[in-house]
Amino acid sequence: MSGPNGQPLPLDAQLCFSLYSTTIAINRLYKPMLDSLGVTYPQYLVLSTLWEGDGQTIGAIAERLALEPSTITPLVKRLEVAGFVDRKRNAADERKVEVFLTAKGKGLRREVGCLTDALLEHSKLTIPEMIAFNEQVQRFRTALTAPGPA
């Protein structure tokens, strides 16, 4: 989509820039809280995936986060060194590495509520507004990632 006279739209009129800059703003908001918990945002996402279902393979975590397994492996290794997870080879297929939360990793889940609280407070959105906005963003993502016509 172009502006008048076929010129590119200004940045603030481009949805991709709005989403990108919003993601940066959220990461800046979360960073001090995540630092105090001893994890980075990408590590937090891995932990969140495991809180949804413990004992997942590197490949399953990568798929859930729409990332490559080669991106997940170093994150998991650092989480293991920090004591949040354990990695184990699958007994039936040693090529697969399964990741399990430790007691420390499970305990961290109780402490991350501050992220949602901070996002709600800073955004000035109500909980129903935040839920509706998130659902709209998810529908948009789904539309963009759906296979196109063949």
C-alpha cells in the first residue's frame, strides 16, 4: 500500500513498524523484571512453552515459538546452566532432546505475573480490552501464516 502519488507510507502509518516498535517497547518494559528473575525474554518464552506442557522436545518448543531448533538449543542450554531446566535424550530416539522444568523453573512461574500487571498498567487497557486486542493480533498472525492458494 502506498500513500498519495505512489509514495511509501510514513513509518507511523505502516502496520509492520507499529508492531515492531510495540514489541521493542514491551521488551523494554519487561527487561528489568526479567533481569531480576535471571532470564532473558527469549528464555522466558521457552519457559512459558514448558509451563504449558513440561517435557517437550527442542523441536516442539521451536515449533510453538515459530523459531528454528538451532535457535532454541542455546537458550535451553543457558536455562539448564541457570538451573531452570534439565535436558534428557529420548530413550526411544536419541536424536531427540526433551526439556523438563526443574523445581526452580516451575517456581519461577509464580513470579512472572508482574509482567502482565506491568503491561496492563502501562497500556491503560482494561483486561477485556487487552484480551480482545490479543485475539485480534492472533487472528492477524494466523492469516499471515496460513498457506496461500496453490
